[in-house]
Amino acid sequence: MENWNHRFNMKLDYRISDRTSLQFRPTLSFQNNDNVSVLDGQNMISGLTDTETHTNTNGGTDAYNLGADIILRHRFPVEGRTLSLMMNGKMSNTEGGTYTDYLNTLNMLSGTPQTEEYSQYKNTMNKQYSFRSNLSYTEKLTDHMQLQLGYKFSYSDSDSDRKTYMKSSVTDLYDQLDESLSSVYQTGYTTHAGNVGLRYHAGRLNAMIGADVQWSELSGDLIYPSPDRMNNNYFSFLPSFNLRYSLDRTNSFMLRYRSSSSSPSVTDLQSVVDNSNPLFLSTGNPDLDQQISHTANLRYIRTTKSGQTFIAMIGGTAKLGYVADSTFIAKEDIWISDNVTLNKGSQFTKPVNMDGYYSLQSMITYGFPFDLIRSNINFSVSANYSNVPTIFNGEKSKTNELNIIPKVIIGSNISQNLDFTASYSAGINKIYSSLNTASGTGDYITHNAAAKLGWTFFWGLTFRSTFNYIGYTGLDIGNEDYFLWNVSLGKKFLKNNAAEIKVEAFDILKQNQAFTHSTGSNYYDYINSNVLKPYAMVSFVYTIR
């Protein structure tokens, strides 16, 4: 497995006059990725395996991204009157291909298991062009009130070409195009938004109320396998409100509310089957509507002259038209096309709009200086709860997740040449579905302890070391705890130490792992990925001031 990534970033600030400034930030990146993956899956009935799948995949991807940001600001002689213009343009291209070998064993509980074996080649090409602009104007109305007006315009154009070829048993070539797994799709997304806001400031009170009126159009042309056209228009009224009130110099409250909209992605709208995992087939839904989110939170902050800080926060989010999963399990084999079968016991998922999504967030943190070791100590605990609606086998259900995360951090403040940080956090997770009354199925705890040291000593030499411990409790997959240790040695030089060359060694203990846990509409997903083992890297950094 190889992964090459080249990035170029630049920032240019130009002061045209005392009242006018220009900022220009171009970006350019190239990526090349070769990967190999193995998938083993089972469908079980009453604890016994009925279907097994094994896939081997190897492929590669080449991509480039080119973009630039331009920000122009101007202050008029009249106090409080300003005008700013932001423009962003991006262009990207991604091309790749993957070869996958499938081996499925079916009907194992029937006493007469069946085996099917086939191979596919998938070629993908995605091109995207986008432009965004934001024009903003402010005007002072009174000594305490300011008017803000704005207009936003954005446009993006995407071309998606995905072709799937079956391997011929006669020619041993990938020359049989599967129309049901192939598509050529073009989309355009245009957005116009006007916004107005009033800012009020008097004494200890600072408030801002505003609203966006947004109109957007999403158009799509399906060119292959059969011509089709889609055109959706979306209208949104999106209010917002911010308030900050200071009780005194050390205590303040902040209340925030905002709303936003998001339109379906091209992938969500395409009715093309994805069979990369034969146990979990999926497709898009051309009838998807936009999703509207409302978020509010209240925060209390206390800071003292001695350096103590206390923060408490509570908030929540509700989503209308949430893009949820609609899943059913096949009770018998279903032929989707000549080359794609939804086997008995396998799942088929497509996105649908549903109401009923909400999440709650809370956090408390307390920090104080610890002069004995010239450091700051911070204790915090956060709790998050979510209610996610789904449809399973035609029945509406919900998946709930509760996360509690206690954390402690010790950060040094010794000098600009010596710095260290030590921390520990735990993630206490409880996940359950309304369709599954068995408790504890999704309960587990993650542990993460970390230590970081940075030291610049004689003649500009630098030494940095990071050490991490990652552990799990409650998972029944035999996942092992591991340690990750990285070290670097470098040298700073040139005027003001603007340049640094360093050698870095990663995963010295040879224990690195990549594990993720996610929740589906009716299942828990444990994913172990291949990662780079110990390697070294030489880097050069030059800072322009």
C-alpha cells in the first residue's frame, strides 16, 4: 500500500491603501494512492452462520485539487461603513480503478450450501468545478446599532463516470459491462442567498439577530445507462441569533441559535447499486429533499485574574427531513440484475427523508495554573446523546447513542524552548436500537493516554516525542490495546530560525493499529484497517514572516 501526497499553499497579504486590503491564498495538491483490502463477513441466524462472504480488493487512485481564495476589504471614511468581497474557486479531478474478487457461500444452514465466485473491475472518474462568492456591507445606524447586508452566490458542476466490468470466464478479461452497476451522471448546483442582520451593543449586552433567504437549484442529467433528467428547487428561510451578556469582568453568558440547510449529494441521488459488500448492498434515491438543521446552545464562562477558568455548556440540534437509512433484509434471493443478486439474509439500503432526529450536548471544564511544575491543569467532562430515526424492514425505528467523555490535561508553561503535555481521556459509549431490546450490545469504553515533549536546545537542535496508549473495554472482538511512539530530531537555521530540517521516526514499537466502531440502523460495525508500520520521514519547513 502506497500513498503519495504533495501540497502547496501560499498566503499573500497586500495593503492597497490605509482603508483597502487584499488577501490571496492559492492551494494545489496531488494525490496518488494504491491500496489493498480484505473483507470477511457473515450473516447469522440464531447464532449460526447462514451466509459468508470474502472479498479481495486492490486498486489505485490519482487526484489533483486546484483552488484559490481572494478576500477584498474596504473601510469607508464614514465610521462603521465597510464593504468586503470573498471569492473562492476550486477545480478537482479524481480517477481510479479497483479489481475485486468475490467468494460467497450461501444457504449454509440448508444442508446444501452453494458457492459463487466472480470478479469485477470498477473504473471511476469524477470532475468538479465550483465557485463561491460572498458580498458583505455594514452600516452604522446609531451609536449602539449596526446594519449588516449580504449576498451569497455559489455554483458547482460535477461529472461522475462509474463503469463496472465483469470478468469473462472465456477470455479472462474484464470486458463485460454491467449496466446495473454503471452510470454517467452530470449535476449542477446553484445557490443564491440574501441576508440581513442587526447588531446591538450597549454596556454589557452584545446581540445579533439575522436571517438568510436562500434559493437553490439542483439539476442532474443521467446519460448512461438510460437518459433521464432531474431538477429540484429548494427554498429556505434560515434565522439566526447571538447574544452575549457580561455580568462583570469575570462572568459572562453566551446564547447562540442558527439554522442551516443541506441538499442531497450526487451519490445519494443516483439509483445505482453499490455491491462492494455483498452482505450490505446500497443505492441512492432521486426523490430526496433537502435537510434543515436547527442548533442552539447556552454557555457560561468564568475567568479569574489568578488564571482559573470555568466553562459550562448545554445545547441541542434538531433536523427536519433528516437523510436516514431505509433497510430491509431479503427473506429469499432477489435478482437485481443479471450480475447482481441480493442473497437471502443480505441487506439492501437506500436513503430517505425522515423527521425525528435530535441530539443533545453538554460540557463542563475547569482549569487552573499549577505553579509547582509551572503548568496548567484542565479537567473536563462532556456528555452527548443522539436519537437517529431509521426504517428497518418497513418498520420505523430509532437508534440511540450516549457518549460520556471525562478528560484531564496537564500542559506546561516552562519556556519557549521546553514544552510538554500529558493527558488522559475515556470514551464511555452506550448504543442501542428500539428494534433490539438486548442491553449492553453496544456498550464499550475507549481509553486514550498521551504524552508529548518538545525541546529546543543547543545550536537550534530540536527534539520532539509523542507517546500514546489506546485501549478498549467491553468489545467482544478481541481487539488488543497498543502503544504508539513517534520521535523526531531536527535543526533550525537561517535568520530567526525560519527554516527547520528534521528526521522523524514513526511507530517505533511496531504496534500501530486502525480500529473504528460505528452504528448502523440495525447493526454495529467493527472495522480494522491496515496501517503503515514503522517508517521514517525527512521534512523541511520554511516559515515566511
